[in-house]
Amino acid sequence: MNTTNKRNTDTTHANLKRMSDADDFALDIVKVLDEFEDAYNVQFTTLGEKVRCLNNLGVTRRNGSKWDTTGIRRVMERIEKLKQK
């Protein structure tokens, strides 16, 4: 049996990297929103307001698409989990 072509099936490191990248992206999105609120002295009260802000600024999701409320809700949930760590 040829073991030199054996595929590595341990995805632990890859999964940790993926989660770390997603955490970093969520933190970047929240930073954009916070900076906008500070610069224009506004307070976002709904997910829709956050979505409109990001889309108007041309900030896209990781896949390049426009934001929707589901996407921003997931970012906010990820941020809440990070705060609990």
C-alpha cells in the first residue's frame, strides 16, 4: 500500500482557522458600524439600519454579496458569543 499519497483527514486545524477568520470578519464589521455611529452621532436600533448602512458604504459579506438581516444577525450573534469567552 502506498502511504505517501495518504490523505490527511484531520480537519481540526482547518476548522479552527475557519472559525478564527469568521470571528475576525465579524469584529471588522462591528468596527465599521461602531465607527459610523461615532462619526455621525447615530445609534442603530434595528438590524435593517445596520444592513442599509453596510450596503450604502459598499461593505460586502465575505462571499461578496450584499448584506441582509439574516447575515447581520449572525454577525451580531457571533460577537455576543465572543464576548462570553
